[in-house]
Amino acid sequence: MEQTTQQNIQKPSLPIKTKIAAWWMIIIAVILIFAGFFTLVFLKTFSLLWILSLGGVSFTEGGFFLLRNRKFGWHFSVILCSLMILLIFFLIYYSKQVTGRENYFNLRYHYGEVIELLIFFIPLILLFLDRKNFFKIAS
């Protein structure tokens, strides 16, 4: 009798925003890994390959931990997205210092940088919007 009641009890499903963030991170990871192999094949640079591949593997792990309802996965994903955003901000600032352009916030010149920030900012927002529901479900 106990076994049948345990089989009937189902775990609640993962919140939809968390699912979207997890799959978003996995897609980003696949793109980063392909970009790493692209740099190896066409540009012959191993340092960029390792950086992009490490980022891809990290985002894959974060996404899969989220899909498996792990609290560690939520923390890992938030830290990883935050680090990527800070890295992009640093690279934007450093490239402006090197090139000497004074107009930092003119979006007409920075579409690519804004898109890069949005790619990592969207899963971060989704994770924070759904954190209470995720922590109720997560083990």
C-alpha cells in the first residue's frame, strides 16, 4: 500500500521561467563551444578555444543542475551569469580605453555589446524572478 501511494505522489514541475533560463544557458553553452572550435580551426588560437570551451562547459553544467532541481545549480548559474556580465563590462571599458573613444553610452556604436549583455542578462533576470518558486520545489 505504501509503495503505491509513493508512486502516485509526483514531484511538482520546475517553474517555467527557470526552465527557460536553463535551456537558454544550455543553448549559450553550445554556441560558445562551437565558437571555440571555430577559433581553433580557422584562427588557430588555442587560448581563445580554452576560454570559450570552459565557458560553454560551465553554462552546460549550470543549465543541467537547474533542470535537475538543485539549489546549487541556481547559485552556480547566478554567479556564472554575473561573472560573464562583469567580464563583458570590463572588456567594453578596456576596449574603450585602448581605442580612445570617449562616447561610452552611445548605443549606435555598441549594438554588439548590448546584445552580448542581454544574452547573459536575460537568464539572470529569469532566475531572480522565479527564485521563490524554484526554492520551494528544489531539493
